[in-house]
Amino acid sequence: MKYSVLFIGILLSVTFSLQGQMSSVKINVTSATYINNSVEQKMEKWLQKDPSESTRDYEKRTSEVNKRAVRKQFEAEASAKYKELLKNNANGSELPVLNNNSALPVIHWLSPTLSSSETHIKDLKVQACITSESQIKSVSVAVNNRISRGVSAIQNDGCDLSLSQTIVLAKGMNTIKIMVENQAGQTVSDTRYVNYQTSNPYQRTDVTQEQPNEVQAPDKRLALVIGNAAYRISPLANPVNDAADVAAKLKKLGFEVIMQKNETKEQMDRAIDDFGRQAKGYDVALFFYAGHALQYNGKNYLIPVNASLQEERDIEYNCTPIDRALGRMEDSNAKLKIVLLDACRNNPFERSWRSFNGNGLSFMNAPAGTFIAYSTAPNTVAQDGKGRNSPYTTELLKKLDVKQLKIEELFKQVREAVMKRTNGQQVPWDQSSITGEFYFNY
């Protein structure tokens, strides 16, 4: 097997004690590996809870904001230490112990990102970031338990070895694994399952095939659109307008639309459950929400208009998790699930809470065949807007009028337009696990 490894930076030769005996062993240590290992060790120790520390104090100390600040501090310290080691080595001084070769390589999947997914494209790119404390001996990719030849590996920042390999899928379900061996032994990645279908998974199979130049066959589309604005605390001006205008636009684009406004938790939960049941047999299921939303303990929640949130823990009981909508859409077996969230306004309850750091929404794990669009980047807030609609919905409505825009290109153009409108203060985000091509307006 031929593969190439290009390490960036100076590699260190380390002398260390092994089982009580002195041994001189060559170990390739990049600056990224040294710094990452040092930071992770310090972070692990810092994250340990002191027995005398209360749960509230611990959660406050280890908030995401504090984590980022402490990690940045540890990275600066490790970088300075690495430079000192290089300087001492250049002057002929003996290097202190850095790492031994007892650690197996670590494989971080980059693509496919999901453990299970579908595609109608035969050639699939497998990508991974591999870190190793000792020199990597071999890298291979197994497709359906058969080794794929011609693996290429190129060094990138942040990885000791960056794998990028195009493989050929067999029709039906495929299994993909990555194997990496270093001086300590071999690591086998978790398995990625990719279902390869020769036809576009978002096209209906119960209709007459269109002419060859027609990209998309007719499909059945259902949308649930919710706008919450009439909050008792911090009411919003635009979400109901946003929802009404998006609902009207979607109807023109062939969607059957369920429109709801100013929902209580009970109403919102029931609407989502009914939507999931009704979506069975549809090709495309879309959920749009405008209003207050927040993240708590790594999960995202929609805030109903009747929410009573005296403290953070009330979120779990008085708000609707976005996972509820994702789960119902997944259960419907719709081929394409779309979630649009113009829902990252400021949290109106935060002032009365002692230690809340959940601004905006966090990333979610999207089931296979799902496209999720956020009105702004993770952990940031969006603007409600001064006109009839929010900046995000304003630009979304414009782009939905443009014909023959693939869904990915449409939301890229929405992002560019919102950034321009807000002078870069709001950056829409999206994540996708879809394959095939989908057009709102063809």
C-alpha cells in the first residue's frame, strides 16, 4: 500500500524511561499533537469536581464561556512550552519527557458525518482527522470488509494525518471503516453505514418519469409553520408576520401548510405530534419556527407564549424541545426533512437567572435526510427586525422566489444577504445530511 505523510513543523527525538530501563526511541511529535495533548490533560483535571464544590458553583465555573477562556489560556501555555523545548533542543540540552508510544491512534470522522446516511452518488469521499503520539505506520479504508487500495494521506493543521479517500459504493447498504496503525498497535474506527440507491431518494416513485431534462419529479410536500410573538415577558414584533408570510409562500410552492400562531406548550406539542403523523406518505416534511428559543444543557428548546421560567430547570418542563419535531419528522419516513429556525432572539428570562450562558441555539445531530437552517450561527442571537419581517425571513422570502436554486445554494445566498443587511453581525448557519437534489421553486 502506498501512502504519503507530510508532517508540518519540527519533529522531536525524545529519550524516556520504559519499564525502568533507559531507551532511546524516535517519536514524531508535531506542535499540534504536543499542544493538544497538554491542553486535554489540563482540561481533564480542571473539569474535575471538587468534593467541597456545590453543583451550582461547579456548573457556573465550567460554563461554556469559562471553558473557552481556560482552554485558550492552556493553549497559550502549551505553545510557549513547546517553543522552549525546541530552543533547548537547538542548544543541545536534553529534552524532558513528552510522550511515549503506548497510546493508540485516534480517528475523528469528518465525512460521512453521520453513523447512518443515504446517497444516490456512487463515488463517496471518506475523510478523517487522525492524531497519534507515535509515528503512523499504515492507514487503510475498508468498504464492505474489503480493503480499498490507493489511500492518500496529507498533513493539515490540527491533525497529525488528514485522510481523504474516494471510494466506490455498492448498491444497497455499505459499511465503511478506517484502520490506522502506529507503534502501539491498530485502531479501528466505528462503522459508517451508507445506503446507496441509484435513484434520487427525494423523487417520488409512484409517478410517471418526467423527460430526461427534468431534474425533479413532482413530490408531496407538507409544512408546519409556527410563529410565537405574544409573550407575557418580552413580546416580539415579527414572528407571527414571519410565519404567515412563509406559510403563504410555501403554499405557492406546492406545500400543504399547517399554520399556527402564539402557541402554548400544550398546543405546540400537539401540533408537532399531529404534523408527524400527517407527514406519513409525504416526500418532504418542513418545520418552520419563529419566536423565542434557547439552549439548555446542550439541547435546544422552543419557548411557548405561556412559558413560566422562574429558573433554568423549568426549561425542560415548560418548553418544547426541538428534538420533538425532529423525532416526529423522522418517524414519518418523509424522504427529506427540512427544519428552518428563525428563533435565536435574546432570552427574555435570563436576567432573573443566576448562571445562564445559553445564548442562541446549539448544533443538533441531524438524522439522515435532514437539512437544518438557523437564522444565525450557534451560540449567537438573531435580530427581530424593525420592518414587517426579521432580516432572516426577509431574505428567505426573496430567495424562495428564485427558480432552479438547489436547497444548499438557496441558503448560501440567504446567508450572504443577511450578513450584508446586518453588517456582518448576523451570520445564518445550516447543516445537512441530505443527498440528492431538492428545489423549492423549479
